[in-house]
Amino acid sequence: MSNPSVKRIGVSGTGMIAHGFVRLIKQHYQDMEISRVLTRRPLGSLTDFPLPHALTNSIDDLIDHSDLIVECSGDVFHGTAVIERAFEAGLPVVTVNAELQVTTGSYLAGRGLLTEAEGDQPGSLAALHEDALQMGFEPVVYGNMKGYLNHDPSPEDMAYWAARQGISVDQTTSFTDGTKVQIEQVIVGNGLGATITRQGLEGLASTNLDDSASLLGMMAERLGQPIVDYVVPSGYPAGGVFLVCRHDTEQAPAIEYFKLGRGPFYTLVRPFHLCSLEVGKTVRRVLNGGGVLLNNSTTPTLGVAAIAKRAMRPGELIERGIGGFQFRGEAVRLADQPDYVPIGLLRKTALKRAVEPGQLITFDDVDILPSRALDIVLQQRQALFGSGASSSGEAWDAQAASPLGLVALGG
């Protein structure tokens, strides 16, 4: 008989994050247990999974045996279906899926408790934000540190680095071409009320973080609103997150004594993010009634658009947007680009017309397969802008009204 004081944690996904999280809970958390792990792979193929008896191919089985769901499949479409089912059952959801958050997360955030986890950069920034506020700091920049950037890497290079790092080619490509950092900073901006200085962010090359942080701080102050951005460090370690903050002028002498400099901008650095090893902190936060750490908010102002990496012809098939070799993601203001297609929707999509390198993709450029995720994006777009806000409004209405658009996702 199960112990009612031990919370049952269901996991959606069986990749690197799921492996690490399951091992963590199994070995170090006495107040939680991994009850089910949802996978779309044949159960017998996962011979190296740390908790094989918990594996299931059934969403119903996952939901029926869980008190909380951790969604870390990395899949926008499948993850959306899982989260909607969890909310129907009244379960809270913790994600390690920023791609989902910036695509369907704003809609989902209005329908249940949805939060991104600490560990990946967005959750780590949100946790650092909470720490800063408690110390009296006023954040003006939410910064990410990116170790390497190549907007158009070759498939051969990505296959080499994927094998070397033990992750998928898709993940390696989205990290390398900058799509992932754009996604991460958009969810932070939406969740914490910040904006961007320009499409695609500044992405400063940096040899001194304090100097780069002060420059970003001045940009934010000229804009009159906190911003999200990133730096590409050279000469100091990458991989963490940072805030640029102001504080009360009366505290300046003490802060200088505490070795944070003379101001007026102060840089708070979290030099690591440990992904799966930190997810348990957010799970415990939610179970203890601590609420949302970070999500894409129900009223987002930023999105991640698809930008063509090369010229393409009408009829060309887009196998995938995030982590593919045809497009990369860039942060945009929704008010500036009301027709943009979220890069997270591009999966087995056909081009309707030719595109050029650097072109931002709109709904007029592609035929998108019906899905629940598409329905959600169109509904959210209408809620934000209304039917008259875009030249594609009538097309959106037609797609959303189509019976095919109501097909539930199978992943």
C-alpha cells in the first residue's frame, strides 16, 4: 500500500533530462516517488532506463497514477496534449520544455498550474530574480550566457558534436544556431515583464561581463523597460545566467564593500545551471504550495519567429523548425510581427511560396498540418489581436474552424 505522504510524480519523456531527473528522485528524495514515465517508444527498447517498471505508453496510465506531472519530452505537440490531459484531471505541471512554453504555454497557463522548472536557463533566471528582489535589487536586464554561436551550422558538424555530447542532432543544432537561447529569453521576457531591444536580441560578444552588463543596462534604461538578452563570452566561462540590477543609492557604499562594484549597475551571476539536477526544487515548490516560478504568461508580448537559413522553393517540405537546417528562431515583438509563425509549429510543413535567406516566415508562406497546437496558437493570436489585426486573420479563422483542426494529438 502506497504512503499518502509520498507524492507520486509522473514524467513525460525519456530523454537525457528524464533520465537524470528520475535518478535524482529515486536516490535523493524520500518525499516523492516516480510513479509513471510516459514514452512513445516501444517499452522494450528502453533497456537502459533507470526505472523500467514505471514506463508506460498510455497517457491515461500516467495521469491516473500521478499527483504532479513533469513534462520534459521536448516536443511541442505531444507535450501540449499531455498538459491538457493533466489539467482535465486537476494536476499541476512542471515543464522542462521552453519550446512548448513559447508556442502553446500562454494558452495553457490560463487553464491550470503550469511552471517551467529551475535548472534550465529560464528557470534559473527566474530563481535569481526572486533572490534579487528579496535583497532589494531592481532587475533591468535578464541575461543568458551562450558559449558558442553559428547561425547556419552544417549537418556534418552537428552530427559530430551530437555524438560527442550524447544528445540529439536536433538539440545540438538548436543550441548552436541560437534558436534555443532566443526561446529561453522570450519565456523569461514574457514571464517577468521584460522586452527586447530589437528582433533577434543584441547577443553581445563579451570579454568582460561587468562591462557588457552595464552596456545592456544602459540600453534597458533608454528603452524605459527591463530587457532580456544574452552575451557570447570570450575569456571567461559561459553556461550561467546573470541579472543587471539597480539598488538604492544609500546602499551603494555597502554594496561596493561587498565587492559588487560602485554601481549604478550591479551584476548578479549564477555561474551554472544543472538542468535535471535542479528540477526537483521546482517540483517541491509546487507541492508545497509555492506556486509558479515562471511561465510564458497569459498575456505575452514576445514570440519566436522562424527565419530562413537559405533560399527555398515552393512545395519544399519542412521536416522541423526547431533544430532543423532550414530555419532558426529569432525573438520578435508580437505587435511588430502579428503574422509570424511560431517556429515551434513548423513540423512536416510545406512552403506555399519561395523564401529567401533571412526571411521571416508568416502564415501566408506555409501550409501547416492541423493539430491541437495550431488551434491553440490561432486562438491565442485572435485573443491578442482580434480578427482584423492581420492580413491572415480570415485564413486563421478558416483553419481554426476546420474539423481537421480539432484532431487530438497523438505525439
